[in-house]
Amino acid sequence: MEPSDDHEQEAAGARRLTSTVHEFQSARAMLASLAYRLLGSWHDTEDVLQEAFVRWSGADRANVLEPRRYLTRVVTRLAIDVLRTRQARRESYLGEWLPEPVPSDPFASVDTSDLSLAVLHLMERLSPPQRAVYVLRTAFVLPYDDIAEILGRSAEDCRQLHNRAIKALDRDGPRFEPTPAEQRRLLLDFVAAARDGDLARLESMLKESVTEWSDGGGQRRVARKPVVGREQVATFFSRIYSRKDVKVVPLELVTGPALDVRLPTFRHVLHLEFDGNQIAAVRIQANPTKLSALG
């Protein structure tokens, strides 16, 4: 083989690698949004994206007409495999399982305005295929025929899975959320009222049916069962935040405003779910493993 042939092959290989990386990177934010919606875990999302890139690098491009469509199928199927494996581990998980808080930076180029921690939490009650159909149909507005091709099912089967998912996620009517700026103010007001031990003010911020969930993953001492009711939740947080050395740092997560709360005993992320100007749910992510994306 002539030296010029070697150079031509090296140049062709370099061009293919550049094209492979460019096409994947151009779709990465969308794929990250898809994987995180399916998994609620940034750690698992990164693993899925890494494996998807490996498969994309080895794909026969002659059989790939639309790179994004191919990558969407690969990421969805990998995420379903992770969800199925995770279901077995979940049985031994100590306490409530909540999604991981993730900054909005990795998703900067895609619309995530509809992403809700509350819905991610509720989606844990769905089967992996239901979750995949719900995300692809609701967040990405794909036709049932396209979803069927991605999942290897019939379009009618996907339609039924979507209907079942909607019923399982029924949240007792619409929730009317305040603006992000108002949410940030209410977060700080909530902590201030709890820190001052002002139970009357704190209870006025809470819906009567408010529920609190905590995820410590067995690594932090938190309530392992939901705390339900206005008085119970107000008392719970006034006891936690009644010390003067509580420090709070506002966070902008992909799921909306939150607070990084630092206490001498443990750190956690506080997220509030609103119905109008009242708090309908409170979620505490205290599992240190799940806070790694925040640094």
C-alpha cells in the first residue's frame, strides 16, 4: 500500500470521528433531557449517554438515515433497561426514593419549562414502558407510530400505555403555580417562618392536605415515611430549622427554584410544590450520593 493511501485512510477516519462526535454533541442536550425525564437520576443519565455514544460510534452509518431518531431510540431503550434493573434495587432502598436535583446548565439549549420534580416523583409508580411512552408522547410530542418503532410495540399498544400512565399520574386536578420569582420568595419565607418557630405563619402557607417526602437513602436520618397534614408538616420543619446556624443557598434546578439547605448535621435540597400561593407538597433530597451533581 502506498503512503498516500495510508494518509487518505487516516484522514477519512479522522473525518468520520469528527462527524461522529459532532452529531452526538449536537443532540446531547436533547438526549440528556430525554434520559433524565425517563430516569430521574443524573448519575444514570450520564451512564446511558456514555453507552449511547459507544453504540453510535460503532453504528453502520449506511443504515442510519436520521441520527437523532437513531439516538433517541438507543437512549430510550437503554433507559428502560436501567429502570427495570433499578426496580429490583428499589425494594431494598431505605425510605422514600426521590429524583436527583440537577442544575439547568446541561439542558441549556432545550426547552425544559415543563419539567417538574413532582411529575418525576409520581412517574416512579409507572412501569418502564409506560414511563417511556408518557415521556415521548407528552414531552417530545412524538406520534404513536414513531413511539411504536422506538419501543418495538404496536401503535395501539403505545396509545393504551399512554392512557394508563395519565390515569396513574392523576394529580386531583390542575395545579396553579406561582412565577419562578414568587416561588423563590416563598421558599425563603417558608424557611424563615420555620426558623422563627412561627407556626401560625407556617401553617398559613401550607395546604391542609400538604405532604412532605424525605430521601436520605439510609445515609442520613430523615423521616422514612411521608409526613401528612398542615400541623404535622409545620411542626416537622419548625423543629428542623429552629436553629440559628441554618444556611440556605438559592438553586436554579432544571425542575425549578429550590434551596440548598446546610445544617451542622446534614445538607439537603428543599423543593416546594405549589397550588396557587399555598404549598401542596414538600420534598427533601438529603441522600449525599444524589447531591453530587450540585458539587
